[in-house]
Amino acid sequence: MIKRREFLGASLAAAALTQIPSWAWSAGLMSSSEDHWLLIAKGDRSKNGASLYKSGENRPSVLKVYDPQFLPLMSIPLPFMAHSFVQSERDPQLVYGVSKWGDEAGIVDLKKKAFVQKLEPSAGKRFFGHGVSLPDGRTLISMRNDKTQRGELVFFKDAKPVDHIELGDTILHEIRFSPLNKDVVLVAAGRQDSPGSLIWVDWKAKKKIKEVASGFKHPAHFRFIGADDQRILLLGSSKIPAVDIITGEKNNYLKIKKLREVAGDETPETLNAAFDPKNPDIAWVAVQGGNAVVKVDCAKPEILAVMPLPGSRHAFTHAGQLYISQCLAPDSCSKLKRREKGWIDFSQISEFGNTAHVNLIKPVV
């Protein structure tokens, strides 16, 4: 018989990645990912002049879709580099791909196996990588208004923007629904001249309801450490790689001291994290630019171990198993490893996508 602790760990780890139905998945209410498809893009990840404050040269990518056993189902060319994907709650065959720091986002029809439509952002607004599918059929996407220098959550109905929520001089990135209330989203918010934060937003009322400061200047991604929104693992960029554990109104910023400060323009980022299927308080964090995977006890909180892994990029769970990937060049495919007694090569798939996130979705039949 499976232990309750192991069951809870598997449930939370699976839900940390999945967005469908949007509020239920990211809230941690779904217990298994065994039947889900995996989505990730493959392309040249070079920034090509892109930054927080300007878009760069656009480059195409290919959406890779895998079945629950990692067998390839389809490859769909995209006219832009997709950072992440979100499945439409109203029309599950439609998937929204969103660029990071770019002018491009668009819709893929998985039944047609084709890219079908670009999103039409308002002038001066750029996409910042993430979105959620709202219960009313709209999609909420993190964006930056370069004219006003403000971060915005923008509502799209199909391909057109129809409304927005302004969140001040912020650089917004990942959005997730609160596990406690599907009318509330949380968003990671960076700032140029002051500490970043995690912001709670009532998307129906279009207002900020809570904000907790972070040790990161530019927090980017986060994972819920339980069944509510009071304990959160926050990830981001910093010269000395770190994680930030939010508990209630406080944050506990943990520098990964065994990883040295990186010189030059490349700032390491704690990019992805997944919870151990056997212990929901243990997170495995992929450090991009730090060439390591880090084991974190989120309950203590404490850095438990730092393991070298060149090209560390993705950390995710699927069907009760923990995976991490290596990507050694911006234009190369990733190689997967699976956690057993140690990290072993996952030989079932020879090439995996290389963009920032693995998204799990409901199968489309």
C-alpha cells in the first residue's frame, strides 16, 4: 500500500507543472499526470538582442508533443520561440504558446496539428513568457508595456486583447492560480531598482490584494509547497544562485553557497523545480548557468545537496517519476535523466525539447 506521504508528494509534484483545468491543476487539486501529454518546444535559444527592455530578432521553433510514455506524437512548426504553453480550458484542442521578452505568441490546434493564429498585442506591449486559461474562456498573459514602463496582466479573448490589469513598475513572469481560490492568481514580479515580489491578484476584480517581498531582484518562477498559497518556493536570477521560500508574509532567501558567483553577463537562474514524489517538502532545483541540480528541504528550510550537472535546465515530474534534463548548447536538444537511486540516463527518449518549460496537458482525442 502506498504511504500517504508518498501519495501526497506525487500529487503535488504532478500538479506543480500542470495547468489544465487551469485553476485546478496549478492549485494542486489533481492527483496524477500518468495520462497527460507533454509539451515543450525546440529551437535556438539565443537571445538575439532580447532583454527585459526590448525584443530581439524573432526565431522560429518547433512544438514537440509526447505521449505519456514519451513517444513523439507530433512536431508542429511555430513562427516564434515559445517559452511556455497553456491549454485552453474552453477548447482543449487549442494551446497558447507564449514568447519571453518578445512580440510573438500564438495558438496551436492539436487536432489539426498546425499553428493557426498569432495573438495581436496592443502597440508597445511585449509578451513575458507565461499565461493561464481562465474559467470564462479568456487567457491571462504576463506582458510589459514599454510605453508606460509598467507590468501588465493582459486578458486575451481568442487572439485579441480585451482588457488588462496594471501592476506598476514591474517585470512580470510566471502566473499561477491560488490553490485556495480560482478567482486569484499569483504572479512573480521583478523590479529594476528595488526587491522583487510575489503578487496576489483578484483577476475578476482586477486588483492587487496582497504582496510579499522577495530576496530576488528578478523572481521568475514559483511552486506551491502544499495545498495552499502560504508556503511557496520562489526561483529567480542572481549572481550567486539562490532559492527563496515564502512562508506567510515572510521570505527566507537561501544562497547556494557551494556555487560560486558567476562573472560576466550570464546570470545564473534557478529555472525549474520539482518536488520529490516520496517527500513533498523536498524540491529538486535545476540551476541554469550554474551547471547543477540542487536538493532543497523546504520545511527546515535548508540546502541539502548540490550536484554537478552541466547544462541543467528542466526539472519536472511525470507519472510519479522525477526527471531533469541537460542542454549543453542553445541550439541543441536536451537529454533526460530520471531519479532512481541516483540520476540515470533515461534512454527511452534520445532527444527532448530545449525551451524553458515542460507543460503537461490533457490528451486531445
